[in-house]
Amino acid sequence: MTYDVVVVGLGGMGSAAAAALARRGQRVLGLDRYRPVHDQGASHGETRIVRKAYFEGSAYVPLLLRAYELWDELGLLTRNGGLFLGAPDSRVLAGSLATAQEWDLPHELLDAAEVHRRFPAFTPPGDTVALLERDAGWVSPEAAVGAQLERAARAGAELHHQEPVDAWEATADGVRVTTARGTYEAGALVLAPGRWAVDLLPEAPVPLRVEERRVHFFPGTAGDFAQERFPVWIWERPDGTVPYGFPDLGSGVKAAVHHSRLRPAAEWPGEDVGELLAPLLRGLGPRPLRTVDCTYTLTPDEHFVLGRHAAHERVLVACGFSGHGFKLTPVLGEALADLAVAGSTPHDLSLFDPCRPLRA
Ligand SMILES: Cc1cc2nc3c(=O)[nH]c(=O)nc-3n(C[C@H](O)[C@H](O)[C@H](O)COP(=O)(O)OP(=O)(O)OC[C@H]3O[C@@H](n4cnc5c(N)ncnc54)[C@H](O)[C@@H]3O)c2cc1C
């Protein structure tokens, strides 16, 4: 057997898994269809929010605590704070507060006036409440993928870029992976193909939906949107639409729609997003300077798909990150390495069970 583990997909998840595996002395082959740190998948666009107060579910918090340790080890996390805003009973506000209270995460609750006093660019409607998490912030997905690939290579991983995987199969004692350039045998396989999971895992029990998303970079009043005065933020509007955004790091104030019941999130042109944000950020210019496309791979319950393949013991799957997976890439890379090397992990991954019964 030439390799211990083949990792297919070297984006956010695969690069972290390849680094974790190689650093444990595994003979790793990583394969990706594009050049390193590309903009065709889900791990590009300057910034990703990192936070611990987690309205998506309190089961994420232990993973997030470990992810923070690993981000600090990588030296890539900027803690400029996070504001999670909405009506008191909104999912974003109430859910963030519930996890912060349950896990004793440091936080403050601010009313609209106090938000504006501390962070002048924010002008929330009067009945808005915000949870401020000082420890929240952002990472650059490009920097993170680059750093993980470098770590993997430094620890001896063989990384083949621009070599798409055409097929894989389980063998008697491992796996076989085929590309146009060769056939590779390994003891285990990690499949982290992002939005292409639908091609490599056609029979996955958890249905995946790929959605286009657009992120916009707006002009903003100089100073107020600098990261010293402007935290990352997520706002649940009264109509249920959830935009989010980042400070101006030099190329504009980034903002986008995460979810909307009004129309598919992909169908929000920049001008409409500008209009949507006007009540919260009055100093933002109405039209974006530029727009970047990206994709979400969504599961029906918006929890990830991560663990052992339903039918193949030596195959691990990592996909369906539903627009909120980047912050967890270091810890999920570690968990994938645990599963590939030791067969089990101390991390509780039950929420992400690839065999959980879900309908599209
Ligand atoms: C606009 C946007 C905003 C987001 N905001 C946040 C946020 O603020 N916080 C957060 O935590 N998360 C956020 N996310 C989610 C997060 O970025 C994703 O969950 C994460 O990047 C997914 O990583 P991945 O490795 O699954 O996919 P990718 O990074 O896309 O990697 C998949 C890789 O697989 C390769 N590949 C696919 N098929 C093959 C094949 N057959 N052979 C070889 N290689 C293959 C691809 O080339 C690619 O490199 C956001 C996502 C988007 C799109």
C-alpha cells in the first residue's frame, strides 16, 4: 500500500484533514481538481465569521472551544468581536444567548442605543437586542487553506493539484482512487469534495442541495467600518431574512444574505442587499463596489455530514457544511484524522451522522 490515507478535496476541510493526518506521521496523498487556494468552491472571499455563541445548536460549542485553540495555534484568528442582533425571541439572538448561558461563554446584552454608542456605524431599529461576544471575529479562508496545505506538505504529505478524482472504490483492505493520471491505493479515504460531493457520493443518505451565494463589498464611511470599531455581525430582521457582514479590511464592507424566506438567498442583487441593510448600517453606500460568488452545500437540517461512510468502513465523508463550516475546519480535520488513524474520536460528532434519516 503506497499511502495510509488519500484525501480527496483540499479546500477548507480537506486541507485541515491532510495537515492533521500528515502531522501524525501518516503517509498522505491529497488530490484536488484545482490549483491551491482557488475560488471555485466554498473557501474564498476574504473572511469567515468565527464565534462560540452558536444559535445553530449548543452541541457545536465543545467543538468550537477546541477550534479556537487550533486557530490560535495557527495564529490566524482576529478577535474584533461579534454582534448577533434581532428581536428578543429571534433565533439569532435567543439561540446565541441560550448557548452562551448554557456554556458560560463571556457575553454582554446591548440594547439598540448602546450598540450605536459603542459601535457608531450600527444604527439598529429601536426594538433590536444584540449579544456581544468579544471573543468572536474572523479568519481568512485563503490564508487558512494555504497554511494547512503548507503544514501538510511540510509534514510529508504528497499534494497533487489540478488532478480531479474520477472514481473511488472500496477494496478488500482499503480503497482505490482513480484519476486521469493514475490509480492510487490506500488504507483509508477522506472525501471532502465540497459542492462536488453530489458527484462522488451519489448514494449518500443525507440529501445535499447546492445553492449559489453572492457576497458584496460596499463603500462605507471611513473609520466607522474599520475593524477596531466594527465587529463581525449577524442580524435577523423582523421578516426573518438574515444578513451578516464584516469590517472593511481595505476592499469594502463585506455583507451578504445567509437566509431568507422572502426569496432564495442567491437572488439578492447588491442593490437589494444595500436596501436590506440600510436600517442597520446607515453609513453604508447603497451599491456594492464588487460582488463575489460562492456556494453553500446545504443539508435539510443544516447540520454537517461528517463520519464513516454508511457502507464502507475505511471511507470517511465530510461535506454538507451548510454555510457555517469554516470556523470548525481545524477541529473537524483533527476529528477526521482520529477516525482514520484510531477508528474513533473523543469529539462528539453524532449531530453529523452521515446515516441520519433526512428527507430533501
Ligand atoms: C459566501 C459564504 C460565506 C460563508 N461564511 C461562513 C462563515 O462566516 N463562517 C463559517 O464558519 N463558514 C462560512 N461559510 C461556510 C464555509 O466556508 C464552508 O463550509 C467551507 O468552506 C466548506 O469547505 P469544504 O472543504 O467542504 O469545501 P471547499 O473548500 O469548496 O473544498 C472542496 C474541494 O474539493 C475539491 N474537489 C471536489 N471534487 C473533487 C474531485 N472529484 N477531485 C479532486 N478534488 C475535488 C475542490 O476543488 C475543492 O478544493 C461560508 C460559505 C460561503 C460560500
